[in-house]
Amino acid sequence: MLAATLVSAMPHVLFPTRFGTCGIAWNDTGLTGFQLPEETDALTEQHLARKARSLLATEPPPGWVQGVIDRVQQHLDGKLQDFAGTVLDWSRVTDFQQAVYLQAQAIKPGYKKSYGEIAKLMALGNEAAR
């Protein structure tokens, strides 16, 4: 059973930002996880690995992943970045979750939308915002 889990695990890598260590996980399809800094690097890695079912990368990430890392670092340095074109692996999310994420990705850098506004854009009632 453990061997099957390891075979299906995706790589991840930790990287420094102005606010602390972040993490990113990926597979051949797209990003599978992102983690903001926790109290320690070990907690950051633990949470990312659990959520993304990933293992620490032993090699540098592919060029497109490094590009996302670079944009995250710039974003957290105050140079707002647009992540709308970031390729994501949708295989472990529901259709509803994907629709919410797509609405969130459409929010331009420097702008915000409430859960209620996103629910309205998805033609859902205010109750859906919860």
C-alpha cells in the first residue's frame, strides 16, 4: 500500500518569499497545491505535502513551475502579478470547486471580490457564499 502511495505522489518544492517560506506542488497536468508560510518551514512542508499528496522535489522544478514561483515571489514583494493563466490540475476538485476557482482566478491583481459577489456571478443565492 505504501508503494502505491509513493508512486502516485507528486513533487513539491519550498521557496523563500518576503513573508517566509512558501511551497508549490505539481504534476504533468498542472499545479496541484500551493502553501503560504506557516510558523516553521517544516509545518509549511507538512501542510503542503498532506493537501497535495506530494513529496519533496529532488530535482529543480520544470521551467513553467519556476515561472510560477518567480511570479509568486514578485507578487509578495508588492509587484502585483496576474495568475489567471496558471495551469491547474482539476482532477481532484469538484465541478463546483472548479467554477469557484475560475471566478477567483478572473479577479484582476489589486482588486477583490467577496464570497457573495462570486456566488452572484455564478448565479447562486447568497446562501451559497457560505
